[in-house]
Amino acid sequence: MMLMHGGKPAFAFTAGDVMLHPDSYRSVFDNAAVVTISRSGSTSEVVYALDAMRTRSAFDALTINCVADSLLSERGAVAIDMPWAFDKSVCQTRCVSCLYYTVASLAAMVGNKPDIITELARAAGSLSAFIRDNEEAFGRIASGSWTNAVVLADAEISGLSEEGALAYREICQVPGVFFNVLDCRHGPMVLFDAETLVVVQLTGDGEHERKLAEDAVAKGCRVVAVSDTPITLDGATVIVTGATGGQVARGVYFILVNQFISLRKAAVTGADPDKPDGLLPWIKL
């Protein structure tokens, strides 16, 4: 998003990778604006990675956290602390959406694109009604016999959608994977069957995405198509968001769709959505 809308060369790295291989990233961090993102503000890999790079490169850091006065807050030249966004549940839901919203807004500010900020705010303001209107659909989808989930989306919301796939693994504890929409035709679709839930984000007229959804229906999948406007898609459940303003704003709805389906599915699988076995609120190395 920073590259697309902020006009700045931007790269995303896994903190654990940087922590384990700091010398490999020396030149990347030099003279960069480094942004760390953390719910707890204390995630070990992020803290250790930042400390390791401080001894190798010169940079300024912006930390974005869902608590106040954290270890990462202390390490940033600027800290954005959002304690009101903190999830008490082990699984992250609200803070994911808030962190996405914040990073998207920063990219729009850097690129002087106030329309994106306006559309993000409009989307956030409509979520209560959106949830109310689709509660029954979320429950109906979750009650299906599917045993694995596939999340399909593109462009600015790809990373957020990968988090949507993670929601299935953590919240209802069924296997969940993410692919870019058309990439799933290059192999993964061979595994689509009657036990597969496919959640796909449609964009614009969505000709190729619609055809993919139709093919998934033909393979017996339970298909959920998330669309800005009402459409007819035989054999699929269509969730209408009313989103405007492009892909960035669509992400606000799309992550929520996957989180709510996973939450309702947890009642079916018997998983505890707040305290999944073997998972901690944040990782301490």
C-alpha cells in the first residue's frame, strides 16, 4: 500500500527473519523509515529485530501498537499507541482491523490521497449495520460441512486476506490458506472439493473472478463471494458490502467476513475462539 498509494519504495519482512539474519538486511534498513506493527508492543521477534538492526544500520522507527508505553513504543522515534484496539482474546480480530486501517491511512497521507481516508472512515462507520444485516448468513455458511477454508483476494488487501486465512486456523481451528485469486488455478484448485469453503473478493465487474467462483461451485465447494453490489451467482452465497473507493476500503469488510464465519464455525467445531490450545496472546522467546 505504501508503494501503490504513498509512492515510496516499500518492503515487508517477517520480524523473525530479520532477527535471525540481521546482517542480510543491513543495506535494506540503512536510511529507511522502519515501521513495526504489534498488538502487544512486546513481541519478542520485533523487539529483538529492531535492537539487532540498530547496531548495524541508521534509521528512524515508527511503532504501531495496541497498548500504551510498550517496549516498542520506547524504541520508536514516533509511536502510535491504540490501547482501545487491544484484543483480550488470544486470537486477533479487532486489532488486526485497526492496524490495517492505520497503515492504510498512513499510506494515503504520504501519497496525499484523502479520498482513501474518507472511504476507510465510511466503511468503518457502516460496519455495525453490515454485521447486523449478515449475521444470519454468517451462521448459515458456518453450519456447512466444509472442513477447510480458502481465502482469495488481490492487490492491496492480499496481506490482510492472508490474515483472514489465519483466522480459520486459529479461531475455528480448521485448515485455512490464502491465494491470489487467479493463482489458485495454477495448482491449488485441484484440491477444491465439497469440503472446501472458498471466500473470494470480487472487484469491479469481476468477470474472471466470477468465472473462478462458478468453477469452484461446479467442483462442489461452498462459495462465498464478497461484492460491492448485489449480483446473481448461482450456487454461491453473495455478501454485499456497499464498499466504494476501491480495494483498500474493501479490505475493512473482507477481513470481517472471514473473522465472523470463523467465529460462527467455532461453535460447530467446538473450538474455544478466545483461548485456542497451544497459542499465547503474544510470543515471548
